[in-house]
Amino acid sequence: MMKKAPKSKLKSIIKTKTKTRVNVGSTADAMLELITLLFVNSLAEEARAKAFEEKSATIRAKHIRAVSKKMLKKSRG
């Protein structure tokens, strides 16, 4: 069993994408992880529904591609 949480790569990605200096604290890093997990979870649920519509037992890449554009628009706000 792990004694520490795994290091997140989101913190370094955010620092490289921004044009100004951004300090991301540990609590903000945890919030980024949670938001990412919630988005991936909702994407998987939508892809599962799409696969069910096509009478497929497994979620394939085409199901995720079909749903991803709609999910990204919805997540923007």
C-alpha cells in the first residue's frame, strides 16, 4: 500500500502552459486532480451510454470521440 499520494503532472503542465508565473499550492493541486477525475468520469459515462446505443458491450475510441466534443463544450460553462 502506498503511504504518499502520487505526484501530479497537472501542476507542471499548468506552469508550462501559462505565460506568467503561477504558484500552484498543494490544495489547488488536489482540486485540479479532483476536477480532472470528475471530467474523466463523466466522459466515461457518456461514452458508455453511446456504446449502449450502438449495442456494443465495450467502450471503444470511436465512442469517446463522438462524445468528447459535446462534453468539452458542456465543461466550459
